[in-house]
Amino acid sequence: MGLGMVCLYHVAQGALYNGNGDTSFGGAIGNGNLALTDNGTTVSGTITKGGGSFADVLVIYIDSKAGGFATTRNFTDTSTSLTRAISGFSSMGRGIADFVSPFTADYAIAIRPTSPGDGKLFQLVNNGDLVAVSSVNLSPLNTVSSSTYTFSFNLADIGTPGVSFKIETTYIAQSGFRSLESFESLSGFTGWDTVTFDTFHTYTLAPVPETTNASLAILGGIALCTGGFARARRYFKKPNQRTLRQTSWSL
């Protein structure tokens, strides 16, 4: 029984990504950090803010499956502040982000705590509207000065990746005007220009226990316990029979 219980427990996984030190938008991201954990079903994130206010949009691009996009230059959705930040595009200009190979983005999370605060996960589309997948449960909302912000999303919503997924992050105004603040290394110019990522992060998911092995362990534990009880009954039964025989000889 005990062995089975050990096999069924899920070990939490986690990683911490520090900002790149850039302060072109005040340092909220460049001097902050991002912590990710998961329980095999849900990924939870905590953003610890650096200096300055969290007044713009943090975009987390996710590479979780085959295919995807190597650049944002063909993202055209300008319907909301979040989609403009993901696209890096508005009526005012375009800020392009080129991803480092072999990173190709499939999804993006946009986090904007300033009023009206919001955080959502989108599936990426070239030359069309991005597909809103789900809320990421951003908290707190409508404040730019909290020391930490939390969010979460389901792994199933990013295509249920195998053992890991990759991320690249950017801190950008909803107008598409891009900073160089990130949790990765990048080069280029602030504004409606082009930045190029030099690195990405790979988040490794917590290992999922094999159902077969856990079941066998439980069955093995039950069998051991059953056998143990049977032997105990025989053990305690035999001394009583010997005591009776000894008593009869004494008489």
C-alpha cells in the first residue's frame, strides 16, 4: 500500500528565469524574474517585478509542437491591446521580433496588469486574427505596482507538449513599440524596429508516473499484506494448539 502511494504522488517541477538587465521601459521585466512550475496538468507562473511600473504588456511566446512561426513580422491582429502587443503591430508602426532557431512560436500569452487588466493565451496565426484560447487567470489586476503577479494555464491548451516546451519573452507597448527588456538575451533597437532573440528557455515538465507501474506496486503491496496476514494467522494459531497439547500431557 505504501509503495503504491509513493508511485501515485506527482513531483512538482520548477524553473526560474532572470531578466536580462535592460531598463529601456523602466526595468519591470529587465530587472525582474519569471518562475514557472507545473503539476503535470497546469503550468503556474509568478512574475516578480523589477524597478519601474508594470505599465506595458509582457508577451510570452511558446514553442510547444511542430511547425510554428520564426518571426512576428506577419502577425496582423490589431483588434485588442493584447493582440497588438503579440503582433507588435498597430496603426502607429510595427516592432518586429525574430526568434532564434530552432524556436518557432505556436502560442503566445499576453499579460497586461494595467487597467483594464487582462491576461490571455492565444494561438498564433499569420495574416489573420489570433485565436483566443483561454484566460490565464492573471492576478492582481488593475495595478502596475504589485511586487508579484501570478498566472496559470492548462498544458492541454498548448497542444499537450511531450516533456518540455520553449519560451521567448518580450516587453512591449500595446502600440507595437518594443523594448529590449526580456527574460532572454536579444539584440536590436527599441521602438518600431527589429529585435533578434539570441537565446530561448526550455521548460521541462514534471515527470508523469506510469499508471502500469503504480498499479503493479499497489497490487504487489496488497499481495504482500494479504500473505502477511495469512502467515500471522497460522503463527498465532499454532502456539495455542501446542499449549493445549502441553496442558493435556501435564494432566
